Amino acid sequence: YFNVFGPRQLPDGPYAAVIPKWINNLLEGETAQIFGDGTMSRDFCYVKNVIQMNLLAALTTNGLAFDRVFNTACGKTTSLNELFHQIKSIIHSQRPDLKLSEVAYLPARKGEILHSLANISDAASLLNYQPLYEVPQGLSETIEWYLKRPKRDAAPSQKAEAVGQAGAKRLDV
């Protein structure tokens, strides 16, 4: 799996992925950080592409695909600068009232991989995998979820009420 992102990813903690971290930074009025000049790139993959790939692999009848490992990604790169500007643009379009900060550039981290791109040709040819979601569409859905989620700093009773309301549909059986 290459740089998977989507709703419900935790934005904090030592292993938090960059996308939820930056979304949270911008929504909270904090400055997002890029280590290096932002030209390094990754193959970001929306979680719904991962689900699609897992289903294709699990249900294939193509014997040539059995006992194989496949890269799960989009097969395209996005620089960190591009990613930050896409996130900022989507948040601005959905919440024009927010004052969004610029990114802060910090020294590059030693040993950082500059570019990462998955080869998805085997998945395409043996499983008929073609990612259904490009990065901007996945970012839009992810940001929409973050905008709708209960505030993390809400009082515990408000959080419990919000969770209870969200789960109420499951209890009405």
C-alpha cells in the first residue's frame, strides 16, 4: 500500500500521515510543515482505491494473479507542494470563512526518500485494476469528513452525544 489516506485517519501522534495532519493544522488555524523544499513526491492513494484493489485481488479467478503481491496505489506522483495547495484550496472552497496559513518549510530530514512512485501495471493487467479515485477527489471526500466530524475539543458529554447520534441508526433495528 502506497501512502493511503482517507476519512478517520488520526491527525496526531508520532506516525500520523501528512494529509490528516495538514488538514487538521489548517482547520485549527495552525501552520503546516514541510521538511525540505516540498518538491519531493509520493504516490498518494485514497482508501477507496485500496478497498477496490483488495476486492479485485480477493475475488479474481485469474490463476496468473494467485500468490502474487501487487502494488496498491494510483501510479501517479504528487509533490508535497502540490498536495498542500490542493488541500488548502479544497478547504477554502468548502470553508471560505477560515483564514488559512501558509506552509512552513523546515530543513529536510536526513535519509528522506525524494520520490516514490508505484508500478501498478501488474495489478492493471492481471486484476483489471484502475484506480477509481484521483488524489483531488479523495482529498475532497476526506476533507468533507473532517469538516463534519465532532470537534475534538468538545466537552466529553458533547462527544458522547455526537457518537450516540451517529450510532443511533444502527440501534433502530
